[in-house]
Amino acid sequence: MRWALVKVSLAVTAMVVVAFAVPLGLVVKEMARDRAFSNAERRAAGLAPVLAITTEREELDRAVATTEDGAAGRMAVHVPAADEPGGKALEIGTRRAAEDDLRITRELGRATITEVPGGSVLLQPTALGSGQVAIVELFVPEGEVSNGVATAWLVLAGVGIALIVGSVAVADRLGVRMVQPAQRLAGAAHDLGEGRLGARVPEEGPPELKSAAIAFNSMADQVVQLLANERELAADLSHRLRTPLTVLRLNAASLGSGPAAEQTRHAVEQLEREVDTIIRTAREAKPQTQATGPGAGCDASEVVRERMDFWSALAEDEGRKVRVAGVDRPVRIPVARPELVAALDALLGNVFRHTPEGTAFSVDVHNGDDAVIVLVSDAGSGIADPAAALTRGNNGHRAGSTGLGLDIVRRMAESTGGDVRIGHSVLGGTEVRIWIGLDGRGSGDDGGRRGHRTARRRRGGTGSRRAADS
């Protein structure tokens, strides 16, 4: 839009300048020509009194020599021959006009202008006392005819260029005033679309764009609030519902046999199915957004310690050995606390759900320069097909599972540019490796290998990866 305004202004101003400057330049040239020949006619008329008094050569030579043009050799006088016998024609000065031009001037009886080499000649007829017509010839050089024309044209060209440059500058400033707010609005909309929820637009510029900026900022605030509410709801559903249900199911399994125990287990299973339906609906309605909006960020060590305190009590009841490492100092990550809590609960709940009692598990946190790696390992039988488990977590569900667990973990990791991988743990079972980027860049294969090497160095062995499918 900016360059379009500049081009339109340039075209319109150029047309206006040409429409006025070209005719004005021609008028200036014609005025200079008229001025030159008017002066020449006035000077030629100065010999008329002399010709009216005498036609003697000596007198005429003196009269011509006393004039400026005569002294410069630019004036001539042509006196026709007398009608009396023996009369001769007189020519004073240097003649430049042709004989035919002199004859035509006598016949017309008025001044004429004729082009000659180096300029023009003015032929001024003057009546003599004898009734004949003498002609005063005055040479006008080309420089005198065009005197001041070049300067006038340069002034006109300068004024025209100044007008064009000024109009282009004004159009450019107006274009900037209109385009910059529009560019900022488009950039903010692009940032918001990519998940940078803190994007806002300065409320300035033309009234229309200012109104659009106000509307955009209001919309962005509402989007942030809605997404925050959804993340909180999803975290509550996974944390407050699935986790207690896992405990209830495990406790119900230890009730033994009998009608009351079977009814309790059946009720827990039915309740779990209803909760799964609610969680599945929440996941399908949740848009894919970055987890780096306002308020994101937490201490991973603190969250891991808190959740392990909760799960350790249940692990003690089931005779599971628990190991936690790497949580002795703060580890800041660009992930909202509820999202990390939901991811950890999903993975740890999966350990209790799919491994027998007495199976050991561990949680390790490794803090690198550009990434934080969280490893959740167990000593169970492992996952036969890790790729299928990842596929189930992304695209499908298996019986008794919502598929939300891995999806929660994957979304959290990918929101930071990281990823989730499944492998075999050093405990003999499965391991989930959560790669959380600290600089917001995608991990890719190199990043994954770099993060895995970091984990392996800190652990002193070959790390493996595991993911939950619940």
C-alpha cells in the first residue's frame, strides 16, 4: 500500500507538472522572441527621421555608424533607385536578407522577419519623401532571441522536480502512517496464530486501524483467558479425577472377593469410564496452543517432589521401590505448573495401572544448557511396540484408555520445541523421555540425540525412553 500511494502520487504530480511546465516553457520562449524583435523594431525605427530628411550616402553612413547595431555591423539600409534618369539604389551596411525578401517587404508595407544563418533579420519598411519605400535591415542573433529562455526552463524544471519530490515524500509519510499500524496488526495476528499469546498491538494510527487494534487486543485478551481456563480445566480433569480414581481402583483390587467387593470394583470401573468420557471430550474441544502464554513457567524440581510425595504413599502400600534424582536444586522450565503436573500424573498413573504390585519405578530430572530432560522409568515388562503406543496416544484409543496421557505429555513437550520418546529403561522395563526445550526451538533429530547424550552422561549409562498411553 505504501508504494502504491507513492506511485500514484508520483504519476499524478508528474502529469500536473508536465501539463503546466511544458506550455509555460513554450510561452516563455515565445515571450523572449517577441521581446527581442520588439526591441529590434524599436531600434530600426530610429532611422526613420533620418531617411525622411535625406537619402545621401554620407549622411546615412554617419547615421548608421552612430547606432549601436550599425557600429556592430548588424544594421543595413536599402534605398531604392530614384525615378529620375540616372538614379541609383543605395545600400548602407552589410546585407544579409535576400532580394526577394526585400521586395516582399516593400509590397506588404509592414515589417517582416526572415531566418538567416546565425539568427534572423528584421526588415522594417520606411516611407521616403519621394514616395518610395526604403528598408532598414536589422540583424538579431540567435542568442538574443533565446536570451533568458534556458534559465527560465531550468527554474521551471527545478520547481517541477521539487513538487514531485515533495509530493512523493508526503505520500510516503502518509503511507507509512497507514501501513505501519496495519503491518503491526498483521504481525500480531500472525504471532497470536502461532501461539504467542502475549502479542498485542499499539492502539495508534488512523481511526479505522486504531479501532481494529483495540478490537484485536480485546480479542487476544479473551483468547488468553479462554485458553487459560481450558488448560486449568484439563489439568483439573486429569489431576483431580484420574489420579484419585487410580488410587480407588488399586484399593478396590485389594478388597478380595465377595459381592460387596465386586460391586465396589464394578462401580469404580463404571465411574472411571464416565470420567474417561469427560476427559476425552475435553481433549477433543481443546485447541492446539503453545504453553508459553502469560503465566507459563515453573520449577520442575518442586513439581516432581510434590507429585512424588503423593505417589510415594501409594507405592509404599504396594511395596514399590521409588527413586527420585536431580530435584535437589531449582530447574526452571517454560511450562505452566498445571500442565507439568498433569503430564507427571498421567505417566505415574500409567505405571501403577499397567505394572504389577512391587514393580519399582524412578523419576530423573536432568538440567542441560538448552533443555531439561525428565525420565520416568519402571521395572515392568516394557512396551512391545513403542511406535504403536505413540500412535495410540496421538490418533486413537485402546480399550479402557482415553489416549489422553501421552497426548498431554506430547503437547507439553512440543510447546517448548521438545519431544517425547519411548524406550527401554535401565530398570528393565519402559522409560519415557520428555525433552523440554529452554530456548523455544524445535528439537529435531540432532536436538533429541543431544538431549539423550546429556541424560546418558549424567546417569552413567544408556538411557531409554517410555511414554504413557492413558
